[in-house]
Amino acid sequence: MGLSRSLQNAPNLGARALFAATLALALGLAGSLGCGSSSGGGGYNLGAVTPTWTHAMALVAVDPAVAVSPQGNALVAWNEITSHSVVKAQWLAAGASSISLSDPTLDSGAPAVATDGTGAAQVLWLQMDQTGGGVGHVWGRRWSGGSWSAAVQLSTNSFAYASNPQVACDGAGNALALWAEGSAINSNHFDLFAARFSGGSWSVPIRLSNGTNSTYSPRIAMNATGQAIAVWTQTEDDGSISNGPQDTWAVTFSANGTPATPVQLNTVSGATALATAGAGVGINATGQGVAVWIQDDSGTGTSQVWACTYAPGSGWSLPTEVTVPVPGAGASAPDVALDSSGHAMAVWQWQEPSSATIAASQLTLGGTWSWTTPKVINSGINAFDPHVAYGSSGNATAVWYQVETSGCTVRSAVAIGNVWSTPSLVDSLAITYGSLYPVPTLASNPVGTSVIVWGVDSM
């Protein structure tokens, strides 16, 4: 596991990142994916967008994250090894260069990035407070009008390490940040905290979880008006029981950042199984939302994708099983995206005894709220870590990586409606799977700009 995926408990940022970066120097990368660009809306525009995430960038990027502004500008943040693990960022624009955002004398990682409607951006990351170790805290910097702000610390607990920073922005320049933070209850107890950026500064963090049960793997989605939904996994104990019962929880935020009362989404208590990517969540322009998670199926004993839909004024629906249970098979790593036309697309990894594939299902919001029959969208038998985003005209793009006989590849496919294209090769990496693997991700904006980036991570 790598930086952003392993930082659910006390991290060792320097050692893990150094291992990944050392192996990354041996990578052989070939090929690239052209990413479309378009402009629209007001706000700051960088100009021409570079159409590719390059060989050199992918070679050194550990766990990259990407966001695309309404103006069509893509910002990528990643972890890179210099003398320490450093978080860097770069706009994919003509003439742009990378900048180190974190303190170069301390180890940092797990970047998260979001852009707002003004063309500004937020980047969060974890940063250790001592050279060679110490306690990890959430830090952030904002890009606006052509320059970066000074770094600010968001998490305030001086003795407890933070993990899993997440960030989302609205159309007016406001932002919400989430992270899990340790407590004095025990070494495996984490509470969920949130802070809001408004008027040029971050608020004092508030605790969203109940303070009794441990939480991890938060995710957040926000629309242009500021409505937001956060989901996370919450244990039924204080974190002291290894692999104990867990549930999926969610909270909605009003446009001014006020959180509602958190609710449990799964109706069978303790039925949520451990998912490698946690729960997924999406929201559209009208405030409709979808949450997906992994849950044990009581009939087959396998892990399946479940989902709830959210409608403003009505609240959350009862959960629906998206996958079709098959004895000996199971799902993991769910992700979901919504478009502006009332559709949701979910993707996940489908594991059978001798293969791992990528599957997808579409939901039309309203009416019967029924999911389409899941379909496999990749070619090959060893595919992992899917992500999905909607671009313009209701077209969804998915990206994942595959283990091939000659190494690993990053691949993608596009769905027009619910019809998926033949997968395209994004990149080939001449690596031996087992110590290092690709980390693909993507983002899009409402006017149709879609950008895929990828990097490396260590097992």
C-alpha cells in the first residue's frame, strides 16, 4: 500500500515513499493519453492546457491527485522524493512548472486537490511535525490569481496524527476539508473532522463523528452551489477490535457549510465489509447524490456493491444492492460519479477466484431509481483500482490499471449513455507487479474537460 492508501493509521511517510520512489526510477513508461480541453465560465484562466500528463511527470509522481476548473485548467498534486517526501503541484498549462507546496525539511504525502468556480484551487496534504517522524497534521495552500498562499495547518490536535485528507470546492471559492484524526481513546481510534474555507481563511475544525466509534476513509463531493455530501466507514467499537463490525455513514452540508445530523446508510448493522477504497460519493448540480459502498451479502457471504440515493427535501433512500451476488466472487474499490442530466455511473473491481475485472452500472435518478445490469468494461483478467468521472453530454470516463505478462498498463474506456467503448491503452509500465503498481485517477468539469493522470505506489 502507498501513501494515500496506507495513511489510515500511524504513517511512516519517509520510509514508504522513499521505497516507492526508488523503485520508480526503474520504470519504463511509454505512451500517453490526450485529454481534451475547453473553456467556459468566468474566473481565472491559465490559457492553453497541455494535452498530456507526461512520461517524466508519471515517473516521479507517487499517488497523484487531479482537479479540473470550470475554465478547463487542470491542477495535479503528487508526492515526490527529494531529500524528503515532498508534496508538489503543477497546472497542466503551457509554460507551467511544478512547485513544492510542503515543507522541504519534513516528510509529507497523501495530497488532495480541488478547484472552485473562480479558477482558484486548494491542495491539502499530510505533513510530519518532526524530521524523520513525529505526528502527521493536515496542511493546505490555496492558489488564486496566479500565486500560492502560505501553508496553513488545518488539524489542531498536537498529539494525535491525522490521515486521509479530502477537499472539495464550490463555485464561489468556498471549500470543505475532511480528515480522520487520532485521539487519546486508543491508538486505533480516529474521529472525523471537517473545516470550511470561506472569506480567505479556514474555520476551526469541528468533529462530525460521534467521538465514540472510530472512523476512516472519508470521501466528499460538492456542487457549485456549495451543497455537499460526505461518507465514511465507522466501526461499531472504539477501534480497539481488529476487523470488527463496520457501517457506512453519511452527512450532508447546506450551501453555507452547515452539516446535518449524520446517518447510517446500511440497514443491516455491522454489514459493511472492509473496502480497499472505502465508500464513494457523488453529487450533481441540483443536490441529488449517490453513495456506494462494499457490504457483505448475507446469502453468499461475499462482498457486494450497495448504494443509497439522496434527494434534497426527501433525504436518503433505502439501500439497494447494485451487484448480482455470485458464490466465490466479490466486489471492492467502488467509485461513483453523477452528471447534470440525472444519471449516476458506478464502477468497481470484481474479484473471482482466477480473475479481477472492472465492472460498471448506470442509474437514472428519479422514477424507480433502478441500476442497470452490471457489465464488465475491461479486457483482460487482472484489472484493479477503477475510477470514474462524467464529462459533457452525459459521457462517463473510467480508468484503471491492469497486470499484463510484460508488466502493468493503465487503461480507460468511455461510456456514451450506458454503452462502453473498447478500452484504450493510456500507458505501459515495464514493472514487475508485486512491489510497485500504477496509481491512475481522473477528473472532469461540467463543460467537458477530462484529464487522466497516473503515477506509482508501493505494495
